[in-house]
Amino acid sequence: MPQSPEPQAAEPQAGAPGPSQAAAADRAAAHERAERMRPRALRMFPEGTGPSPDPAGSHFERRIRSFQPRRSRVTTGQGEALKKWWPTRGIDIDGQRVLDLDAMFGGLPVVLEIGFGMGEATAQMAADDPGTGILAVDVHTPGQGNLLGLAERNDLSNVRVANGDAIILLREMLAPDSLAGLRVYFPDPWPKARHHKRRLIQPEFLSLAATRLAPGAVLHCATDWEDYAEQMLEVLSAHPDFENTQADGGYTPRPGFRPLTRFEGQGLDKGHKVHDLMFRRVPHAS
Ligand SMILES: C[S@@+](CC[C@H](N)C(=O)[O-])C[C@H]1O[C@@H](n2cnc3c(N)ncnc32)[C@H](O)[C@@H]1O
């Protein structure tokens, strides 16, 4: 069979922007669009002093996202915490650099938590386990302020708050094998069938996450949506990079170290049953 030729990079025409100029122009355009839709909650922070709107231009990537942009009011306390702590404890997910987790957390093993919401459970876990660094990521500005405020009031030096899309954080800003664990507690359930494609826990996400988890590191998920729990169990059990920590191949009894989260409480109030799942990153194939 004739081989199709390798696609060639187009030669820039005279006067036309080269690839790096084009990429810079794309970034500038994405930034300008993001600035136009900059939520009121973020306008209180002059450029560079607080979380940026959509720092990596994630809204403009051709990709289905697991979150929906939300209008959200930042309280005075959350705004103060963001102003005070963002410069030293906040990280914009701009996709432009690989984070030095050792420097950031003073050599502690680091667990990534995706979707911390208002951050109460995150702060509790950080207080209970000061020997572990928590890199907590969400797109929700009031939650970022809330968690920074909790970290300040409780003297938690082992928490950093990342702003933006966790997929870009994993893909562009975390080194291979750099995570000692990954927590995904009560991810958006996207209950309508036509929205299931937005659910975070899917084979593609697991393949990406596996590359960032050190061998033996545990991915811990929890959900109060029965069909999402079944989906999680199915895709995690089928994934070659993960193995169930439960010998019977089922759900994990709720571990004592996971505090009740805000969304979990709401689910329990509705009579939902909660499932935890803990899967270990298998050793690299030699
Ligand atoms: C249903 S809430 C759960 C919050 C918290 N874990 C709890 O149990 O109360 C899910 C959170 O995940 C965040 N989220 C969803 N997809 C995300 C992504 N790709 N990157 C960062 N945050 C994300 C949403 O903004 C939301 O705050």
C-alpha cells in the first residue's frame, strides 16, 4: 500500500507570521476574549494580583469541558484572602511552565485535588495531614478565596490553590510521576444522558492522570450519583494503568480520613448513597 507522505509544516510566507508569532497572536486573542467575559468577581483584581479569567484560554480549546463557567460573587472575606494570599499561594493554570512541586511544597509528597468547591474538606484534610502537600484546583473564584482564607486562619502551609482547568494543569504543568495521589470528590455529575460526555472520569482522563501519578499512588474518587459510581467502577476496572485497592473489585468503604464535603451533604439530604473508589497506579511496564 502506498505510504501517505508525512504532513509537512507549511513554510511561512514572506510577511506572514511564523508559527511562534501565530501562537502568540492566538494567545493574545484568547486573552482578549477572556478579558471581555471577565466575571465581575475577578475585575476587583488588577492584572497579575489575583486569579486570571481562563488563564490558559481553556474555553477556546476544541474540547468538551467538565465544568460550566459560573457567575459568582466573591464575599469581602474571600476577596481579602485572594488579595493577600494569591501572589504566594495561588497558581494560574496558564499551560506555560512545569511546576516545581518540590520547591512549592518544601519536598512534601503532593496530592492533587480536582474540584475542591468551597474547600472546607480540603482544609480539613490539610490540617489532619501536615506531612502531605495539597495542590487544590478549581475554576470557582469564591471557592479559591474561601480555601485561601481557611488556610490562613488555620495556619495551613501545605495548601496551594490552582485556578483553571485541571486537564491543562495535568497535561502541561505537572511532570510525569510527580503526584503521590489524586482526589476527585463529588465531581459534577452531569446527570442528563446527553451531558455524560462532560463527566470527568473517563478513559482518556484516566490515561492522562496515570502519567502524572507515581507508581503506587492512589486515585480516590467519591460520588453520590449511582450511575456515575457504576461508570467510575467500570472505566477504572478496565483501565490497564490502575488496579482496585479492594480485593473484591468493588467500592471502598468510606475511609475515615475523607471529611464530609459540601456536595456530599447535599446528596445525603436527597437520600443519595455515597460510593468511594480507590484505585492504585500500577508500576510502569518494563
Ligand atoms: C460538584 S462540585 C464538588 C465540590 C467539592 N468537591 C464538594 O464535594 O463539595 C465539582 C467542582 O469541580 C470543579 N471542576 C469541574 N471540572 C473541573 C476541571 N476540569 N478543572 C477544575 N475544576 C473543575 C467545579 O468547578 C466544581 O467546583
